[in-house]
Amino acid sequence: MKLFLMRLSAALFVLFLVTSCVLIQGPPSKDEVIEDLLIQNLNNTHFKPQELNDSFSAHVFSLYMKRLDYNKKLLLKEDVDNLAKYKYSIDDLVKKNSLEFFDASLEIISKRTKEDQEYYREILAKPFDISGEFSKDENVELDPDKTPYAADKAGLKEAWRKYLKYQVLFRVNEMMTDQEKAIAKKDSVFKKRTPDEMEADARKKVLKNQDDLFERLNKVDREDRFSVYLNCIVGVYDPHTEYFAPAERDNFDISLSGQLEGIGAQLQEKDDEIKVSSIVPGSPSWKQGKLKAGDIILKVAQGDGEPVEVTGMKLDKVVKIVRGKKGTEVRLTVKKLGGGTEVISIIRDIVQLEETYAHSDIIKANGMKVGYIKLPSFYADFKRNGGRSCAEDVKKELLKLKEENVEGVVLDLRDNGGGSLGDVVDMAGLFVDKGPIVQVKGRSGAPSVLNDTHEPLIYDGPLVVLVNSGSASASEIMAAAIQDYKRGVIMGSSSTFGKGSVQQFADLDEGLNPTYASFKPLGSVKVTRSKFYRISGGATQLKGVIPDIILPDRYMYFDLGERELDYPMKWDEIARADYKTWSIHPLHTDKLRKLSEARTRDDESFKLLAEEAKRLKQQKDDTYETLNLEKYRARQKKITESGKKFEVLDKEVKGFEVCTLTSDLTTMQADSTKMAREKDFQKRLRKDIHILEAANVIKDMK
């Protein structure tokens, strides 16, 4: 009853607010009503409401300017300065239900977009002479964060010239490299071209890409721009709170597998870029292995067809050109997380659901049998229609591994983005006695403690949990519980992702005064309502879970996770829950850490992995690129050659075997498809040095 009255009070307040706008200012516009309802919804329901003050305004202004012209190729410094007069008054405008700042920005960006279209057309009308223009010693900065806004139109035009020259140079280098390979292979079908012919072809393609981009920009309407503006307001609350216009709700975390047919990647649209947010386990992208979370998709081609530039393209349109029928090829040109670009060919297929579920194998190393369980996500039967539960599946795998008399278990949660909270609680109960697993706290009131009360203890032997920076949300809760109970050893990257918050959707139509029913639909908002806390009291938010044993990996020098997002919520802590640590087999974590560090420090593969991590970080940070064709080609060849040294890391690791469980073998022998998937799965495991080290730690625990 109390909850009902609170909701009724909030709804009446919003109703009064919208009605008061009519009495004081006259009939509000649809956009004003949306902004009004959005702010009130956030202030009434968000875990940590923002105070509308000058600091709030400055944050909104900074985020909006970044998203309005991410590459700094549209606006002049004077435009930014003119809009800066609103930097500390956006809060006042919001309170007055005024869109003055937004309208001013819309007028400026519309004007500059038309002007800039003439710049690139004029520049690309003339050749970049191979022996002249491309032989000059000049450079271009490719990182927008390191680039200032142009001081005047001449400066902006010069920025466009360098940018377009780089785009043409990039394509000429690709053509020259392809021609060299064709000549080396004595390909009689390949038609040899002169450098000038390549330049003309490259310039033509760049012109088409720019025309396509500006055609899309010119079609961006007020509603699209307003959605960006609103998301800059709500984005200051936290990075997971978002506004969705009516047409955008369906694109929330779109899976490109469609009806389980496609490439199996999830994308996000941010700052005019299309970013891979995750890879669907069992999908063609997952099997192919080269497309990674964090990669930015630049171009999409259908097989060997002409690539289409997707920078600045709406997410739903990108989805349409990436999706396709089983057996067809899509080629993605991506900017890798470690810097540089790569063309990735993926054959579209049906996602194999079996590979999205928990799966186990036997690792034989150091004369031991270790059970290995891969859990791609915390899946659950949310609709209660007979679907599978990850907690129940892991329970079955543990029972099968016990029948195999394994001497330890490795639970792999790497790149597991989370899922069902209830299954985390049940799954943790398979490894510990009854007790608290996680605490959940809303904006007010005491935290709720979620306890494992019914799952029996299934496994009490040595346990290692593998995590990385892609382990998020539910994965972090599981790892934190195991760590707090001192039940097992957490191993992996320097920290997990750090997403310790819970979101819920709200339909803005529900708070609308019936007088303005004609404005429907208004869209919806995803609001952060609560946070997760460990049973030891600390939040998993921002800090994530720091492993007991940190292992080198390719991205160890990168800043990844929640802390890299705009305006993440802070870490904090609450009171410790009442629990007792594991006492059956006490852990000596410090001793295990020292033994592992000694092994990895002397291991050639781990040393090589750490060396590659430094190389990738250096490539990522080196954003100042030469526009001299000869020097550019020499640098690219050097990067390619230096990368060959690390190809051994993608080969099978010596020192351990991967075997199928006896109970699974009979079924797989009768099903060729399952056997093929098992062989593919085991092939990937045999290349993973982290699994071997996890088995080594299991031995140290004996």
C-alpha cells in the first residue's frame, strides 16, 4: 500500500507539473513535455538523483558538444564559444521547460553541415598527386580528443583536406598491397594498375562515402537530434540511464543474429560510431574469433562488393546491411581496440544455441584431472515456459565432473556479461553452504540481502574462477561471493568490468496528462534504480572485482570497463552482511599468488603476451599519422612484420590435454554435429594459456 501511495504521489506531481506549464507559459510543445516528464521520472526514481545546478549544466554541455560533432569536422571554435554562453544555464532552462539551448545548437549544426559538404566536394575534385602531394612530409591527428576545433573556415577546410587525404592514402595503400600480393602469386586474372589510377579510384570511393554520410546527416531530423540532446541530459546521471524515442526502443542492444540467423554480434551506437558491445556465444562471430567487443565498425561489404561506410549511420540501418542469409559473406572493416584497422570476413549462419549454454570438459595437466566449465552468460527462463536455467545446468555439469573424479574445478566467466540475478544466488549455493550471496540497495531504505537457502552444496573441492574485463554484472556478483567466502581463487585481468547497477524501463506515456494524449507515443527511459553490493559491503560498481591472481593478457595496459564510460556512478560501501568464510579447505591466497607469479614471470608464452600487450597499447596511443605515402607504407609493413612474432600465441599450448567427459562421449559419437562442435570448442581451449595456469593453481591448492 505504501509503495502504491508513493507511485500515486509521483504521478500526481508530474501531472501537476505538466498542467502548471499550461497555466504559466501556455501550451507546451511535445518536446517540452518529454523533457519535463523525463526529468521528473529521473528525480523520482533514479538511484542517485542529480541536483540541477551549474555543475550539472557543465556536464550536459560537455557531453552534448562531444556528441554533436564528435570528429570536430563540422563546427568552428566560434560556434562552440557562442553555445558556451549556455554552459552554466542549462539547469535553469530545464527548470523553465525551455529548449533555447537545443534550438540554438540545431540552427548552428544545420548551417555548418551544408557548408562542410562543399568543402569535401571541392577538395576531392582534384587529384592527390602521387609524386607531389603524397610525397610531402605532413601529418594528421586521428584522435578527436587531441584535436582542437578549427579557429576559422580556412582552418576547418584544411582539417578536411588532411582528413580526406588520409582516407585516400589509406585506400591507395590497400590497393598497392593487394597488387603486390597478386603479382607474387602470379595471378593472371588480376589487372595491374598505376599509382595514379589507384589514387583516382580511391578518391572516387572516398567521395561516394562522404556523399552517403552527408545524405544521412541531411536526413537527421529534429526528433533524432532531440533524442541525442535528451540522452546527454540523462547521461549525466549515469551511463546506463538512457532515453529511447518510440522508434529506438527496439534497437536497444540489438543482436545481429536476428532470428538466430546472422553474424551474432551486439552493437551500440555512440558518438557517431558503431561499436561492438559483445559477441553472442556460439555465433559465427564467436567461432571466427577475430571480431571483439570494443571494435569499431567502419565499413560493411557484401562479400567482395564495394564497402559501405557506416560512421554516422543510424544503428538500425547498419543492422540491415550486416544481417543476411545463412551461408552469405559479410566483410567488416573494423578499427581494433589496440589500434589499426582490419578487414574481417564472416560467413553468416544459424547461431548454435547449445554453445550458449554451460559446457564442461576435462583438462589433463601435471598428472591431474581438472574439471573445466565454460559459462557464456547467466541465462534463465524468464518467461517460465520450460526454458533452461544456468544454475541448474552448472549443477548438472558439476555432478558429471564429480563422477569423473576431478581434483579441482575451473569456472570460466570471462566475457560473461551477466544476466539472471536469481541464478547467481542459486549457482553460488552449489559451492558454499547456505548464506548471503549479494546485497541490493535502492535509493532509500535498508539493503536487501539475497540468500542461498535451498540449493544443496554440490562441490567442496579446489575451485578457480577465471574472469576478465568483459566479466560484468552477474559475473561480478558470482566472483565476489566466491572471493568473500574465501571459497576459491579468482584469476584473470586486473579487474572485472565494474557494472554494479540495476536498470528498469519506464514508459513516459504513463505519466502524461490526458489533455496531451495526442503527443503519444513519447518514448521510454531506462533508469538505474539500485546497486549491487558484496556481502563484505563494498560495491561492485566501478571497481569491479580485483582477482586474487592477476594474469597478463592482451589488453592489460588498456583502461577498460565502467570507469571509461561518461559519468559513471561512484564506488561506495554499506555494512557487511552476516556470513562465515569457508573453512573446509582454507585458502592460502598469498602463497598461491607468489607461486603463480613465479611461473608466469618465467614462462615464454606469458612474457610474449605481456610484450604484445605493450605493443597494442603503443599502437593505440600513436594517433599522429604520416600523410607521406612512402613513409605510411613502410610503417604499415613494419607493424605487420612486428605482429608476426606474436602469431605463436594463437597456436596450441603444450603441456595439457582437453578431453570430453565420459558421460557426454556416447551422445556425441551418435551426433556428428555435436561432435564437430566439441572438437571446435576443445581446439580453442588448447590455445588458452590462462586455462593451463588455472590448472597449475589447482595443483598448488592440493
